[in-house]
Amino acid sequence: MWGDEMLTKKNREIIKQVELVSIDSLVPQDHLLRAVEESIDFSFIYEEVKDLYSENTGRPSIDPVVLIKLLMLQALYGIRSMRQTIREVEVNVAYRWFLGYGLQEKIPHFSTFGKNYERRFKESDLFEKIFERVLMEAIECGFVKTDAVFIDATHIKASANKNKYIEKVAKQRTQKYKEELLKEINAEREANGKKPFEEEDDDDDNNKGENSSKKVRVSTTDPESGMFQKGEKERCFAYTASVACDRNNFVLGVKIAPGNVHDSQVFSDLFQEVNDKFSKIEAVVVDAGYKTPGICREIIEAGALPVMPYKRSMTKDGYFKKREYVYDEYYDCYICPNNQILEYSTTNRAGYREYRSNPQICCKCPMRLQCTKSKNYTKIITRHIWEHYIEIAEDIRHTQWGKELYKMRGQTIERVFADAKEKHGMRYTNLRGLRKVGHYLTLLFACMNLKKLALWKKRRGTFPPTVPALHSFFLKIFFAFNKKPLLGYAS
């Protein structure tokens, strides 16, 4: 028995009654959109778009703040399209309140934002300005901690059929530091009595130059996306979002590129942008994909410390790893596991010094099959001319604070990506074109910052658990006492 409760039938006639209510009274006081509305003054948007509208002529436009707030609703709640966003606004009282629309006021057509974007916002920097304004508000509140910056990249599936493509020959992207690298290479080659490289010459050491071309698949649906494949994953056209965040998960910068561009190739632009904004960056935390001589050099030359993990050796099983060959800095040579010397031979266009063994010794070596299968019995080991920057990163990797700081990636940049994909719909995009995708993702990360800013302002004074205070203290102590010796060693 369920007890003695009487069966009650709800009177549904009440839904036809007219009630005198305000829309403000229908929105709960603890609703997220109330916190968002109170956290920042959206009127700054008028100043940013005033040059995109006529002052005296033409018909009245849709309020530009309403247009931006519509896109913010889509990003905040991970709604898949503007059409669906408008449908949600029509029936959601909180959404109407956020836009400033009454219960019976007609919501703009879903195509309104698209037309305004194409005519006004597409060629402007409005979305970057919104991102900067939200970030500045968080900085002024003291929520952003940039002593450690976490950088990584993730992929967003493009709105393009993977089977509809054409093949084109495209030039590979060159690194930003190419001129500096070539200058150092030529100085070293001249010091060793070798002819310097010219900028457009092919590599005389039969090494692949940085300006080489390769055949790529270009989508016929969205040509600005790139074919992406990671490990055993199925191939698809995608975009890459490279993001920098602080220890409190506030996004500091974002760069968008085609999906076939490696994460490390976008690093320089992103790091330079973040470093220009914040002058007190002490450590830059990245994964193994960024562990290159050029990136390590760029971080250290900027006055920060690179925090990077162990990078697995690419040597085949059954062969000696590169770490088993000892480098003698004084004599500039390598010593093999059988205590034989590999002498300097040349420096190639990619910036690698080549060290070669003596074939007359190697042909009789009992360890030769573990070392090389070369038909001329010569073992070649390469060492980048900026390898000492990698060695500094290796020294940092073995410190206790370096290990603890790297572990924070899981609760910082990785969490930013997880939230963006699970809660804000960043797993794929319906938009096409690098600029359009870039604008939307910039606003999406601005909304993530705005959401955190609103919630933290609401409960100001309480912060989520971050790295222990002692950790930050010891990081600063290490940086203060070891920065100069490290940079001196690097130069």
C-alpha cells in the first residue's frame, strides 16, 4: 500500500490565465546569466562597432549587443547552431532576460546574425576585442596568475566530408627563426672551412630543406581546413586551436590553424602574443610535441623556463639509443658504447651537426649490428646547434618543482579543452573558413573566461585549489638563483 494519500488531478486551465508578472521575477537569483550580466558592462561593444553602422541614415538595426549575446548563449551552453539558439531563446525566459527581450517580443530571425557577420563583423577585430576586454576584467580582479603559462593544442572536426578532396602540391611552412638559424649555420660552416648556404639553395648534404614541398589533400567543401590523423584515429578534416592558459584556467591567448599544421608551428605566434601581454612569465609548460631546439631557445631567450616531459627516442628496437652515445663538449665529438670516437663532419641546412664514425674501426666492431646497418660501416649522429637549450629543459625536467608543475597540465590546459568540448560544443564546428572558425572560437574562449569570472566574482575570496603556495615560492627562488647561470650556459 502507498498510504492514504488522495489522488489529485492538476487543473490545466491555469495555463490559459493571464498573470501580472515581470520577466525579472521569473529568473532565479542564482542563475548563471545573472552572474554573467553583473560581471561585465556589455556597453563597451557599442564603442567597438560604432564605425560599422551609420549614424543618421538607414533603417533601425538589431542592437549589436543582442547579436553578440546571441552568439554568447550559443557558446556558453554548447548549442549546435544559431537556428537552434533562436529556438531556445523563444522558449527560455532566462535567455530572453539576458537579451533584454520581453515575453511576447519577437526574437530576431536566425539568419540575422549571419548577415550582420558577413556585412559588418567579418573583417573587424570585434571578437578579439571582446576576448581582450573579458581577460582584462579578470586581470583587474586579480584572478589571473601568469607566473606559469600552460600551452597546448587540440583539434576541432571541420564541417567537411573526408572523401571529397583534391590533391595539391603545397610548400611546407617555414619556422619563424629560419633566418637566425641560417646565420648561425653559415657562421659555423665558415669556421670549419665549408661553403655557406644561400637562402634558396638546395641542401648540399642531401638533407630535406625547410622550404620543401609535399602533396596534401585539400577539401573541396572547406579548403581552409586540413587533413588530420592522430595515431590510429580515422582521418578527417579539422582545425587546430592552440591555446595558452594560466594556473587558474583563464585562457590567455588562442590561435587557429588548419588541422594539418603541427602544434609546434603555431607556438611562436601564440607565445609571442602572450609574452607581449604579460611580462612576468617565469615558466612555460608544454608537452613533448613542443620539445624542439627552436622552441626551447625561444622560451629561454624570453626569460622564462621551459617545463617539458621526457621525449621518447625514435630509435628502432635492438639499436643503441642516442643517449648511449656520450657527447664531449670540449673536443666536440661523440663517444660510442664501444669507446670509439665519432668526429664532426659537417653542419646541414636544417641546423644539425653530423658526427661520423671511422668505417675501418666500425667494420670490425662486435657491437656494429646494435649500432648501424650502414653498408659503408659508418654511424652518423646528429646534434642541433641549439641542442644546449634542450639540455637546459632536460635539467629542469629532473627538478622536483618541474615535475610538480608539469603534472598541473591535467587540471589546467587539459581541463580547458575538456570543458570546451564537453560543455561548450567545441568537438566539431558547423562553420567553414579559417576566419569564421577563428572568430567563433575566440568568442567561445572569451565566454569560458567570462563564465569563470562571473562565478568567481559572485563568491569572491574563494579560489579553487591550485598548486601549493610553497611550490610557487620555490619556483620563484629557483628562477631567481638559476636564471642567470642557465641563460649564460645557453648563450
